[in-house]
Amino acid sequence: MINKAPKIIWPRVLPVNAMCALLGACGVFFGSVWFQLTDLPQLQKFYAPTYLRLMIPLKQKVSLVEVRSPRGPLLAVDPWVRVEGTPKQPRLFISREGMSLGYDSPFLITIRKADPEKIRTFLRKEIYGGSLLSAISLSVWAFGLALVLLLPVGMYYDWRHAQLARHGVQIRGPRLLSEHEAASEIKGDGIAILLKK
């Protein structure tokens, strides 16, 4: 009876390079978003977390910036106000453009259980005017381009690694070479040694 050869499980190789390519594309996306957010005007940068949070269709607590005018309080738009500090502890100052229009004393108002659709519509029309959407779409394009460029390279190196793992790689030790392989790989010093039989 012929003995069957034992079953051998092929070595499994994790797609490390492909995962690194995916992480690199994500890094390009978030880096592009961060770079564009830092380049936004004062109020657009201040309202960016609120605008993204209002994508959730639930009534939320929202803080808006108002200025005092001769006609009463008005919701501020760029470039009336200069914002400094952090989003949780902002410091509001009236800008030169706001002072020239007769506005002063910017302050925060808090709306509890605000309708997200109304606040988002106001921010989209009066604050951003489509600039945030274009910034996000540009970041998505950057992510897609980085993924198209990096992922095939990572998959190719993963495929090579899998082939080497399947067929085996010599770590150390001697190899058996034929006469022609030895002549092509081993360099001599030019001195011939004749062996007598």
C-alpha cells in the first residue's frame, strides 16, 4: 500500500504592505483635511466641528456667534469677528471690517435642542458658501489618488513575500551548485589549480 504524503499547510502571509498602503492613503486624507481646515477663515474654522456634528439628525446644543449692531444683535459672518483660543474656550474680538460696519462686542449664544437642519442650512449659506464641501471633496480625491498609487505597490510586494514563503527562502548555510552555477557565481583569483586523477 502506497503511503500518502502528509498534508502540509501553506504558510499564510499577512498583507502588511497593502495595509500600510491603506494607512498611508488615510494619512493623506486626514492630512489634507487638517491642512485645509487650518487655512479656513476665522468663523469657518470655529464652526467646522459644529457643522460636522450637525450631520447627525438629532437636536443638539449649539453655540453661535453674535455681534451688537445699531439694529440689535446679529449673527456674525466672516470677516466681522476674529476668533482666538480653543473651540471650548474661544476669545472673540471685533475685526476692522466689523468695526467699519458699526458692529461691536461679539458674544456667544447657546441654543439648546436646536434643529440641525436649520442650523446647518444657515452655516452652509452664510458661513461656508460651499467651501467646506469643496475642501472635503478635494480630500476624498486625494485619498482616492493615494490609494490608487500605493495599493498596487503594496499588493505586489505582498505577492512577492507570499511566493517566497511558499517556495522557501534559504536563511543560511551552504548550497549545492552545479559546475556552471559555480563558475558563474564564484569569482576566481586567476590562478588555475590542476587536479590529477
